[in-house]
Amino acid sequence: MANINAIPMVPEAAALERWKVWTQYIVVTLLSVFFLYVTLTMYAKNEILYGTFVLVFTATFGFVFLSEKAYVWRYVFPGLVGVFVFVIFPIMYTLGLTFTNKSNLHLLSFAQSKAYFLQQAYVAEGSHDYPLTLLMDGDNTQLMLEDANGALYVSEQSLPMTHTEMIVVKLVPSDGVPNLPIAPDKTFFAQLNQLANIQLELPNGTLLVKSKIREYGEKYSLWRVAADDTAVLVNQLDGSRLRADLNQGFFVDASGEYVTPGFQVNVGFDNYKRILTDKGMFGPFLQIFTWTMFFSIFTVIATFFIGMTIASFVQWEPIKIRGLYQVLLILPYAVPGFILIMIFKALFNQNLGQINYVLDVLFNIAPDWNSDPHFSRLMILIANLFMGYPYMFILSLGMLQSIPKDLYEASSLEGSGPLNNFFRITLPLVTRPMLPLLIASFTFNFNNFVLIQLLTRGDPIIIGSNPQAGETDLLVNYAFRLAFMGDTQDFALGATISTFIFLMVGIMAVIYLKAARIEVGRK
């Protein structure tokens, strides 16, 4: 017999389902409208590429969450968006920079750089000066000018006088002086910075700029576009010309001197060619690459053997209070890395450091840890080994627990000693499952930016490098130096070095995946 009490629940369930559907439609619609607004804003600011990305995202978003055919994709869509925004897009942007000349001297586009020159103005000699009067009554502030015929003009509304950027204030005719007190000299001079950032527009459209302390003059454009060539600007004061160099990304004068600001241009593979062919860059790049590889490989191998050896000794049963030893050996891993780095920096100070004091007392030597490249690299390796071995020690302790003790008992029956057991049993059984972790450790040390930046800042400088490179720079520090240090911050060259880093890390990731697949297959 049918359950009569269940019949009224059908309309309620259907109504609830319809409510959920309509809520989904409303939320998706509102978000789509917001994304379309962002798209239009980007197009209005001439950000065509970013606007297109947002438009494609909006269309995909609407299709995934409104179409029944794409129902399954609703669960993975947020993850895919996250991968694109935080992984794919940064990689694409970095690769795009490598084909440009972007630097702190080339931040603008060609149109923006050209507009910068065309916006420059001057006040012609002999033009009429308009005396300025500042009228203030509390927060009510107005400007008043008088022309050559004695006509008065005042700002059409009160000014806040809190602006920091250039603004244009429209003036309207006035039959007489407004009923406001004239600001005293002290108040007037306190407003000079704000007055310098004000352009006044007369009713006939003439723009006035501040020419003297208490006067405004007619504004004229300093540069105009040449009639015969749109890439040439003509100075209306002295007739000099600036021509756009589309290869270098600068406007240049008749003598060939560059005039800032420059503009971005596509340079193709010039950044890659410069790194691989320019003597001032290829030598330092090759030296830094070699040091980076040695630093990463040596650190991984040395920390692994140190951690593995210490873990084997700590596991030895005759040793008492092994737990205390384990805690003490793990302590460096518990201390924040930057604190240990600063401690090592103080210890290795070549003038006041304790290490040089001890070496001087015992052996009468005091190495130049900060100025000699070899000692600087040795200092980095010592510090990194001390900071890195606890990680390998912890991993090795866990791996050693998984080795059956029967193997050691059988080996002892055959007369093998501890050293033979270490190389024949312990090391092979621990190395194989730790291979993916060793590769991950290599990748970490390959990009160990913090250690180098805090300990040596990449110094000493490689003699003859142009732009400057450091003897102790890793590739990641070299990229940072090119992009954010020095007089010319070359973002494009920094991105090019980052591309080489990306390729190396990508290769190591492939090796890591293959190693992990091999381990899974063996299991």
C-alpha cells in the first residue's frame, strides 16, 4: 500500500529544486555582469590582451555553470582557473617579457611615451601674465585671475587643495571680487605645491599654467608631431627634432643621445643572443650556472651522507640516551632559517667574527670570507650543510626503521662488519626510496635565493661582468640582480635568466616523475 504521507513532499521537493536553480542563475548572472564590466574597463584602458582573457573566462564560466552538458566540469573548473592564474599565466607572462626590452627605462608603450612628450608645455616669453589671487574662508577656497583688460575670472567651484596630481580647473567670468577674504601670504606660500599642480582653463578654452609665484601664463605644447613623419617630434622652442628608434626603444636627438622615458619594443631573441654571445654576460652566466649546479649537487649529496651517517650512528643500540641526541641533532631544523643565516654571517665576519679569531689564534690565518670568491663559496657551503643535514637526518631515521633487522643478523653471521653493512645493506635500501626526495632537494637548493641574498648578496662582483654579476650568485639571485638591482633594472634580461631556471627545474621535474613512477612500479 502506498505511503499517503509521502505524497505532499513531491511539490515541496520540486519547489526547492526550482529555488536552487534560480539562485544559481542569479548568482552566475551577477558574476558574469561583473566580469563583463571588468572586461569593458580593460578594453577602455587599451589592455586588449587582459580584456580578452577575462572575456574568454566569462564565457567559459557562464557555459560551465549554466549548461547541463558541462555539469561535470563545475567541480574542476575552479582548480583549472587557479592553475591558469597562478601557474600558466605567470609562465606565459615571463616568457613574453623575454622577447621585449622592458626595463625601468622602458616601462611605457610607444604611444604612452609619445604622449608624455606631447603633454609637455611651456609659457612663451612676452605672453600676458594673469595675476593670481587666492581667496580662502575656512574650507571654501577659490582662485581668481585678472586678464589684460581688467576682467576677472574665478574658479566655478570651491577647491579642496588636497590634490597631489595635475588637475584642470575651469574659470568663469565674475562681475567683481567674490565675498571671500584674500588669503594672507603665509597661507598662500603654504599652498604653492598644490597651485603648481593646477592648470586653469579660461572660458574660451585657453589653458594657463603657473609661470611665476603669483602669476599664470598661457600654455603652449613644447613638442608637436612632424608633418612629414609621425615618428618624429619637433621642439617648438628651438626647432630640434627627436626621432623614435624602434630598435632600441628610445627617442633620440640629432647627436644620437637617448632621451627618457623610453618605450617597449619587441626584440625577438636578442636577450637570449646577448646572454649566449656577449662576452660581458656569457662568461659570468656560464660561471654562475656552473656554481649553481655544483652548489645544488654537492649540497644534496653531502647533506644526505651526513644525515644518513649520523642517523646510522644514532640507531646503534649500544649508544645510551639516543633520544636526547636525536633532539639535539634536529634542533637546527627547528630554528628559523634566516636567524641561522644571520648568525653565520656574524661568525664569518672577516674582521670581528669568532671563526677568524679562532683560526688566527690556532693557525695565524684570517681568511677573507667576504672578499675572496673561494672562501665566500666555502662559507656558503658550510652554512648550507649545517642547515640542510637535519632534514636528511629526519628522513633517514624514518627509512632506517623500515629495514628488516634480519638482514643485519644474516650479514653478521657471514662475518660482515658495520662498515660493510652500511654500504651493502643500509645505503642501497635507503637511497632508492629517497631518490625523489633527493631530486626535490636539488630543485630547492637550485633556487636557494634566501641563503645567498642574506649571507653574501652575491658578492664579490665578477670583474668584467656587464651588467654586474656576483661570484656567489645562483641563477635565481642573478635574475633578481638584473631585474631589481643596479641603475638599469632590466626586467627582460631577468625574465630570460628565469626561463633558463624554468627549463632546468622542468628537467628535474621530469626526472622526479620518472623516478617516482619507477618506485611505484617496483612496489
